[in-house]
Amino acid sequence: MGSLKVNLLTVAAVGMVLAGCQSSRLDNVSPGPAPLQPAPSGTVSQSQLPPPGGANQFPTAPTTGTPATGAQGNTQVAAVPPENAPDLTAGSVAGVWNASMGGQSCKIATPQTKFGQGYRAGPLRCPGELANLSSWAVSGKQLTLYDAAGGTVAKLYSSGQSSFDGQTSGGQALRLSR
């Protein structure tokens, strides 16, 4: 009979534990929001994306003249830096330059303040394409001037101790000197 008492006590204990798991605390809990309806789906189409940046941003190469100088009318405009042109550094370009383009002149400031694709540039009362000048950068022998959108305004090379020669993206001869 002793073991029956133990079994009855065990069953009573288990019953009380199970009864303690039930609670009226959870009787007032709402079941939660109703499930969302699936969104209608349209048809998926596939096509080629246009090239980045839209149309080609580079001017077409001249088709007349010698490969190194691309003749345009009576004016010789350098298209490629000569082999003997020195490699450029930001320090060799920094400063204020006198710009001559198509019979007009202005000044261009080229401080070594990081900006855009290289350094900030400031046209000082410059005409035409140079009025949009915003930054500059050097790469090897080439000095490139950029507009605010990152488009090329002009490419030049060192043609002496204090001068650069080249052309604008529109094909006009451009010379910078001090």
C-alpha cells in the first residue's frame, strides 16, 4: 500500500503542475491581424539597357592630317602628346594660367584642392567651353580639364616650362601659359 500512496501522490503532483500551466491570462489575447492579401503582379519584360552615360561622350577623332596633329583647316591641333612631353604632377599644374582659345583669352585657376575627378578648377571670365570648367586631373603626360558633370572640357600636354597646348572637346585649339 505504501507504493500506492507514492503513486497517488505523484499523480496528484503532476495534476497540480498541469493545472498550474493553464491560466485565464491568455483568454483575452486577440489572434492578431488578418493576413495580407498578395499584391497583384504584372508581367516582366526583358530588354537591353542603354550604354552607361548615354551616347559616347568622346569627340570623334579627326580623319584628316597626320596622326599626331590632326589638321583642322589651317590650324594644327595636337591630338596626342609628343613622346618627349614630360610626365605631369599636380604640383606642376597648380597655379593661375592665362588661357588662349580661338583669339579670346581668360585666366584659369588650378589650386590643389581635391574635387571631382582630381582637383578644383576655376575659370575667370572664360568664354565658351571653358566657362563650364570645374576640375582638372593629370595622368602621365596628359592634363584633362572637366566640367561639373565630369565630362571632358579639354585635354592638354606640357609644351614647355610654363605652357600647355591641346584642344577642347569641341576641337578648338587651347593654350595655357604663365
